Amino acid sequence: MTQAQRLIPALIIASSLFAGASPAATTSPWDVRKINGDDYVPVENIKQFYHFASLTRSGSTVTLENAKVTMKLNMGAAECSMNNVKFVFSKTVEEVDSKAYVSRTDLAKLIDPVLRPNFIKNAGSFNTVVLDAGHGGKDPGATSSYGNEANYNLKVANLVKAKLQAKGYKVVMTRDSDRFLSLQERVNVANAVTENAIFIAIHFNSGASGARGIETFTLSPPGVAHYGRGLVEADKIERAGNEHDSANMALATSAHGSVLRSLGNNTFDRGIKRARYTVLSGITHPAILLEGGFLTHPNEARLIHNEKYQVALAGGIAAAVDTYRVAVTLRPAIPPAR
């Protein structure tokens, strides 16, 4: 089993592995300090709090490791990997006095929900999944010589629906035919679901020549920019979807890791990222948007058109729903740290 495959079991065992983590369990309190105007914490504190057995450094790479999780951080880079799954940070990893520091936002909104999903306060049990097949009707989305994104999105969504219904889930589709819905209409369909639910938007990508791989998006927390651009004033406003920042990240981790495993080791991992897409901003349930490959990449376009690829992608998404539900409903042995 590869390390990428191990991240999903790591989500489930997080409660037993890290249940003792609390300020009292560390040998020193969180040493929060300002770096470039932002709050940062030293990686040594992360090691102590989450009970990592070792902290080592080789060149610019800092590695935290125990029997279940390997986390790698690169000085000066805004990303990390956990069991070889890529996460894009909101701030770069900084070095001060030969020590590595991680932003407090990335600790609270990314690292903690990945390592301790069972501590997420508002991610209770659910049995309903809202599937959003992107685009449709007059909006075909990305295109290739084989077909258009809207049709592929719906094909995969229908495959996921069948797999989830076979497991006993209730599935709500924002669209079940080739028709156009505005982004707000998709939000309205999801928010009309009054019981606990999760929301998964299914898309395929387009980009510059050579761009390839899968990526998964969660809503940017307040103060964090949309991926690929700088911070603007509107980014500081809390949106409806920010109520579930931690649950969003745990769901994205489950889905992204599960899809990587299902599609195989040759799949390029573009990472879990933050964005301010309308369907993520307005949803009142935990929500993610998954891009299953690039229709503008010749090899990936051919794969996306292949039914086996579609089935594998759908299988990864469906399996992730089970994993996420187990991970967030395991009860912690102690109250979450304040």
C-alpha cells in the first residue's frame, strides 16, 4: 500500500491516534508569533500536539512522521504533503532562527481537520449526498475532440449516484439531464435539503498546454484568497459555506485521496486547494468541487472518454463518502482543544 493510499485509513484512525492531543498534553504551550504580519506556530509545537514520533530536516524539507502519517513541509513553499497527498497552503512555510513555522490559519483550517476529523464540531452524521454535475444545456463546459465536459460530468454523477444508492444513501441531483442551471440555482437545490447532507460538485478541467491531473477545491476561509490570485477586500468576508471550513477540508481530503487511489499511481496530483466558487460560497452543507482531469490534455481527454476511467473516478468518490462519514462521526475521547 502506498502512502497516498494510507491517508484515507489515517483519517479513520485519527481519533485513536491523536485523541490525547490537548494543550495539557504538550510539553509547552503554542508559541504563536508574528511573521510578515500573520500568526505562525513552530513545527515543534505541531509535533508535540499531534504526537508525531519524529521531526527531521533535509535541506529545505521538514518531515514529521509516526506510524500512520508522514507530513512533509518545504521551507518557502505554500504547500505540504501528508502521505504523499498534496495540500496547498494559504501561506508559505517560513524559517526563523533555523526553525520552521506554519501559519495559524493553515494549522487550524487544514492540518487539524485532516488529522482530527472527529473533533469537527458541526460535521455530524448524514445520509444525504447532493451531487452537482457541472455545466449543462447551453453551457457545455470544457471540450475535447471526444466530447464535452457537461456530458462527462453527468455520466460520472449518475455512476456515483448508483453506487451511493446501493449503499443506502439518499442522493439529490442538481440536474439529471442535459439542462442549464445557474450557479445560484445549484446552490438553491442544495440548500433546500434540510437534513444533514454533503455536497460534491463534479467537473473536468481545461488549461494551458500540458496541464494535467486532478485537483479538489474547498471554500477559502475568510482572509484567504481564491487560488491563483492575490487577496482582495471581498476575500475577508465570511460566506455561508465558511461555517463548514473544517468539514470541507476533511471531505476534500477523503475524496481527493480516494480518487488518487482509485485512478492509480500514474495520476498526477495537483493538490487540494482553496477557491471562492459560487457553489462553494453559498452552500450550507460541507461542500467540495472535484476536477477529474483535463479535457485539454490529449492523454487525459482520451482517458476521460473511457468508461473504465469514469467508473474508477465514480468509485473513488463513492468510497470517499463512506470514509468521511466514519471519520467525522467517531467520537473523541476528550473534548476538543480550545
